[in-house]
Amino acid sequence: MSRHHFVIGIMVAGWCVAWWLGSVLLAVAVTVGALIVLGLGVAFPKLRIYGPYVCFGRADRRQVALTFDDGPDPRSTPALLDLLREAGVVATFFCVGRKVAEHPELAARIVREGHQVENHSFAHSNHTNFFTVGRLRAELTQAQDSIEQATGQRPQLFRPPMGLSNPRVFRAARALNLKVIGWTARGLDTKLTEPVEIVERILKRVRPGGILLLHDGNIPAERLVATVRKLLDKLRDAGYEIVRLDRILE
């Protein structure tokens, strides 16, 4: 039983108590409280309200995984790959299937240079959280096929667009044998523009086994490279090894 089933059970029990006491106010309070908890579960994956959202890995080693969303982007991903190769770092890219289909050679380069390419939906729709299970399965399958065609590898991990979740996300992912991945720390680099601020935000939340979230899609290459270079330096100064996501999920 997932946590959202537990919350609904508590809500139903609360309604029964409210009916028995004849208290409309209690029924309203129970309903509002349950809706708040369920809403928080949509927005904050670490709460794991709707299913086994993986937001961190093994904590017994001083390692973190660097992940990038929303690519591949020919305006920024090549410069990022150059930096990672220069630094000797491998990362995990949660790629949008449509962009992989448009730039298969770039997705292939990501894998060729030792990085992971995983599923970030096909279209990255802002309405993904409202999709039916059937539409979600179709969306994820289309991304799976695009990535496999471009890279020769079929993803095993899925990060929902914007990190939002609901029971349907987990049912669709489970049907395709995909593990749903969140994050431990994110830089909010789609909103913040100063590399120093982005890095500081991540460092405040970093921990052994942490999954760090940045974006290579729709981010200016110069800012992306400056941010990642600064982050790598700070992580190494703090004694962290940067590894692929599959390493800390073993």
C-alpha cells in the first residue's frame, strides 16, 4: 500500500468519525488536510506519497551523481560534454525523446562518451501530470524507442517532467519496468542565472549518495559550463567523487 492510499484511508476514517459526531467542520478539516498532503506529494517527490520515488542512492560512500534534464540541446550539450570529458566525469542525461529523435547523433555521442541516457518523456508536456495511464505509457514508450534507436540502449530510469508525480506515473513506469527518479538537490538553474547562486544552492543540500539535478536543455552554453565547472571544483574540494547514477543505485 502506497502512502497516498494510507492518506485516503485516514481521510475516510476521519469522515466516518465526523459523521458519527455530526461535525461538518471536522469533515471539512479532514478533507482539506488530506488534499494538502496529496498536493504536496505531487510537488515534492521526496515525500514518496504516490510510489517509490528514488531521490538518493547509497550513502555509505562519499559519492554523488550528476544528472541533466531536458536535452539533448545542440546549443549547449556539446559544450557540456567537452567539459565533462576534460574533467574526467561521467553523468546521467534524462533526455526528451522528441529532442533525441531530432538530434540522434548528439544522443549517440552522450552514450559513446560513457554517460547514461535515460527517459524524460517524449514531449515534456506541461500537462503530463494530467495524462491517463494509457497516454503516459504511450508517451514513455515513444521516448524509449527514440532513445534506443539513437543510442542502442533502452532506458531503465524515468524522471517525470518537472518532477511531478501521481499514481498514474508509477503505474505507467512499472508497466515499462522503469524506475522513477527524483533528486536530492537541484540548482533551480532554469530560474537562477548566476552560477555562484546555483552552485551554492546545490551545495547546501548535497550529501553522500545525493542525486544532483541541473539542465542542459534551454540553458545558455556559457552559463551551463561555468556552473558545472564551479560545481565540480566545489564537490571535489569537499571530498566527493562524481559517479554515474547507476553506480549509487547499485
